[in-house]
Amino acid sequence: MLSTRHFISLKNTPKEDLMLLIETGFSFREVLDRPIKKVPTLSGKNILNLFFENSTRTRMSFELAEKRLSADVSNFSASSSSLNKGETFRDTVQNIQAMKVDCIVMRHPSPGSSLQITKFVDSIVINAGDGCHEHPTQAMLDVMSLYERFKTFKDLKVAIIGDILHSRVALSNIYALTTLGVEVTLCGPPHLIPVGIEELGVHINYNIDEVLDWADAVNILRIQRERMGIGLIPSIREYREIFGVTKQRVENLKKELVIMHPGPINRGVELDGNVADSENSIILDQVLNGVAMRMSILYHLLSEGDAIK
Amino acid sequence: MIKGDKILKGKWLLTGGKIYDPFKEKYLKGNILIDNGKFERLTTNKSPGGDINTLDCSNKFITHPFIDLHAHFREPGRENKETLESGCLSALYGGYTTVCLMPNTNPPIDTPELIKFIMDKTSDYPISVLPIGAITNAQSGKELTEIGLMVKEGAVAISDDGIPVEDSRIMRYALEYSKMFGIPVINHAEDVFLRSGATMHESVESTKLGLLGSPHITESIMVSRDLMINEYVNSKIHVPHVSSKESVEIIRRYKKSHNTVSAEVTPHHIYFNDSSLSSFNSNLKVAPPIRSEEHRKSLISGLKDGTIDCIATDHATHNIEEKENNFVHASCGMIGLETAFSGSYTTLNREKFSIEKIISLFTSGPCRVMNIQKEFLTKGNSAEIVVIDLEKEWRVSKDDFKSKSSNSGFIDESLNSRVIYTISGKDCFINDTK
């Protein structure tokens, strides 16, 4: 049993919850390797994927996870919604609630919106990304992928590289990793590392070469050009020069370095293509684990039974 | 028409209680006798004969009602949020009999005609409403308003309210020109470029919430500029809702050599800190933002040593839809008139402020800033009295408010002390204190 009813934030999620989700995640990984990748666990449950912001992989990953658990799935996207007609957020959500859904998976551009809808609806709510705040299911698939690779979290060193300020992946990762005892270093342009973040128990280092040398694994964030105000990054070539995880840099290391990226990758900007495709890259494992982890989360939040058949 | 819960017709005697005159800074002995809404005399006799009604005030604190320098009533333009009448009622139940109104209505109060509209409309209210005119036409920051004509109609200060005067040249002219009227200029101190897109104070708390933060220097940069200009032209400036440590320090420095600088702080900036926003409570989304504990402590030290002259509410109504929006898009501001005294008392009593000092921040302090002349208990004058229960503990409920809006960050907080009666002439406003 998880200690929460909703899945909004990893801020105070106990280690036991994280480990339980990872363990169940691996059970579902086995299901995904079967010829028929479907279990009846959530048969009869209604799940709504409520996306107020564009998303391809997160929405697809959730949809696949839901379908493989035999849930009934509906999708809502902001472009086709009445939000443009002046309806309030509360009304939109309560209308959906009136249609009796068991679970809402929500992506929204505003921080705190997932927590906010728990006050308006009875459904179980899963945060699929709330602005620059959190993306807890992404962080869970990241820690699952790390665990798959290293078999332990003990003495593990992970660096998160890039635009931390505008990233929802970073904060959820920091919460999960520090709870699991992993040492974390953040690396990126100083003005894209938010104020006071070291109080969350992480190191900050602006020198990419030192950071790559220190880390066992690096989680490289996408440079989100659409989120940036003018002038935050002088140029792509300068960013690549100072913070890019390039082939050259990785080859200079005297050790193996595990490469992670939440996607989509800007090849040749934050990460060189051949590093992304290298043996030490677990980027595609992250994608597969994403489906398994979301099955695990849905199962623990929604299932009344306890068997994975 | 505003009417009290009880009309004090004929003779009324307020029996018991401690009576304090905040203007003469002394305690008075006796029971207050009112005759048809006018103060008659203090008497030691608890029943001085004739047909006299009594109002039991034993164990209560009796003083002059409060003066607010910073309220937003939404008339004209947004009467669904607050009208002059509902705002005044909210003030009266909060213990106020004088309120200064900010000009950010729709249209903004930027002409003598609009000042007159407010004066005329409130002339028979049992509360004194003092409008503040805009500095520039349509609060655009470009051309000065008819300041002299607005003052003639009753404006007590000028301010573009929530919109900072960015252009230093306009700020200079506003300060220099208004010198001849003896009124203060009030400028919302925020560097809008530095604040751009921010919705709360920048600190580890904004980082934890994934919200873009506004650094504290956003305010102090502007305060610093404004006080420099004010010193250069030797005018009179009032800094509204001070929120940061650096601003307090700058004001403290200037006050040592200039008596032309004054400042206010809101109850919410001294009561809450930014960790109170951890559940995205949009009622705590205000401008300037509620800052971290070190800033809160510094505001309290500013009140203690007189750097900050008074407490002002920044009472800003918004309807539920505007506040129920997600945090980023929710409107800025909270109501404050009905919780101002209790919220401030709760904080300042804990900080060992004397009751006399706390009362001064609501009475003599704001009067000094705005040059308002008040006297307490003068024979033949309309009775203006507030009765406070300092022992009362109450939990704020959203159903408590007389304001048209209930966007208060104090909802569900347990506060110490409560205004029980506000008497203005024959009207007595009574808070239900079951």
C-alpha cells in the first residue's frame, strides 16, 4: 500500500513507497515482455488523460500503461477544450468529474494545478507534469532505470545537467534521489539553477568536465527553447561548448558513464547523437520503464485486488 | 445607507474597560457618556441618573477607531467585488472609521470630478472616506494629473497604486509639484523588469513550488531610487507595503536625516512568511509578495524602532473565480480590513510590543503620515470609539466577512483579540462574538 491517495509530488514520499513502486515496476516489465502484454487488473476503471499542454511521449506512455492494465481510457487535450471559451479551470474539471471518472492523469502548465484539482474532484489524481514544478512519474521511471542498471542506490552519484530552473523533471528527481540516498550534483548556467536549491541537499558545480568525472550517471535535460525568455542562453554553440555532453568529453573520461535523458533530445546541443546512441546510454530503457512504472503507479493507486495475473 | 447593528439614541454609558487616548498617549478614567451620538463626558458614576442605557465594556480595551491608509474599494467599475458601501462596512466591522482609497478603479480616480464622486457618494456614511488620486492620467506613468484640483476636491495623497512610476523624470516631477500641496506621493516600489513573470518571493520556497520568484531587490532598488529623488527635490514620500529587509534598512537610513519619508507595512507581511504558500494558497498571492522569515523579522524590527510608521491593510478584493484560478493566473491581493487588527496584534503581542505601541500603528501613526487631525473624546464631537476584547481568541471563517469578497489569507487562522464594537456617532457596529 502506498502512503498517499494521489500521486502529486515526491517531496515527502517515503523511501518505502519509492521502493515498492520500483519493485512492482519490474513485475510489470515482465508483463511487457510477454506476447500478450495485457492484464485485467484495472478492468472497469475509467481513466482520463487530461492534458492542458502538449505532450507526446508522456501521454502515450500513460495511455499504453492504462490500456495494458485493461482500464477504459479517455483523452482530453486543451486545444479542443472549452478553455478557449472562457470556462474556468474549476468548471472544466468538475464537468469531467460529473462524468464519473476514477482517475485523472493531468498535465498542466501551472505549478500546483494537480494539487488544486484534488480539492475540486473525488477522483484519484496523478500529476503528469505541473509547469516547472514536478513530474513525479518521470522521476520514478528514472530511478527505476538507475536501479535496473546499478542494482543498488548505495554510494551512487548522479548529476542533473541543464536548465534546472525551467525543469519539472529536476525537482522530482532531486526529491526521489535524495530520499533514496543518492548523491546529486546539479550543473548548468548559474541563472538557470534556482535560488536556494542547495538547501534540498544537492551540490552545484558549473564545470561540466568535473561533473562528468564525478558522476556514475548523468541525467541530461533538454534545452527548452520554447520556455526561455529572450537572452537566457546566448547561443546554441556557446551552450554546447560549455555544457554539452559531447563525444569528446565522454571519450576523455577514464570510466563508464551512464547517460540518461527524459527526451526529446536536441541532438548536437545538450547531447551528442553518438553519445545518446552509445552502449552506456539507457535512454530507451527509460522509455520502456516509463510504461512499466506508470502501470505500477496506476496499479497501486487504483487496484482493489492485489494480484498481477 | 449604512446603519449600525444598534442605534445609540439618547444617552448611552459605556461602563468598565480601559480607556486609552492614542493621540495624547494617556489612559483616561471613568465611564464614557454619549448623548445622541455625541461625546458628553467621562463619569465615575456607573448610573448617573435619568434615562440612560448602558453598554457593558468591562475588561475591554477602549480607544480611538483606526485609520487605514491603503484600501481598494472597487467602485466605480468592479462593483461585484466591492462597492464603496460594502468596503466601508468591512472597515467599520474591522474597527476603522477612516479609510484612504487607492485610485485603481475603472476608470481610475485621476480627475477632480472622480474625487468629488467619491466624496459625495460617501458624505453621509458613518466613516470618513479619503480618496487618493492618481499620479498620472489613467495610471499610465506619462502625464501628471490635475493634482491641485484633486486636492481641492479632497484628495489626501497621490499614487498610481499597483503600477510603479517607472520613469524617474515623471517621479521627480510628481514629487516636486506635489510639494506645494503638502501631500505625500505613494509609489508602488517594484522594478517591473526584475519582477517579470514572478508570482511569489524568490527563495528556496519558490524553488520548491516551481514558481518563478521575485527577488527582494525588486523592491529595494525602487525604494532607493524614490528616496534619492525625494531627497533631491525635498518633497514628501510615503512607501507603501514595505516587504523586504533592504527596503527597511534604506528607509531607516533616510529617516535619520529626513522627516519627509514615511512607510507602512501590511498585517499579512508581518504575519506570514513564504513557507505559508507551500500548498499554493492563492489567497496569499499578493504584490509585493510575502517574503521569507528574515524579511518578516526585519519588518517587525522596522515597526519597533519607528522606521515603519504604521500598519495599512492593502485591502484588495477579488471574486472567487479570480482566486480559484491556478496560482500563476490568480489575481494578486487579499482583503484585510476585518482581520488587520487581530492579525497584527497576534504577531506583535508575541514580539512583546506594548498595546499602546500597537494601537499607535493603527491611529496616531497613519494620522501623522497623511496629516489627518484627530482627537479622542472631545465634548460635543461625534463619538468615535472602538472597543476591543484583547483576550478573545477566534478562528477566521470565510463566512465572517462583511466585505463582498472573502479572499483572505487569514481564513482558518486562529487570531488573538477582536474588535467588538465600533461606534461612529449613533451607529454601533457589533461583531458577533459567540
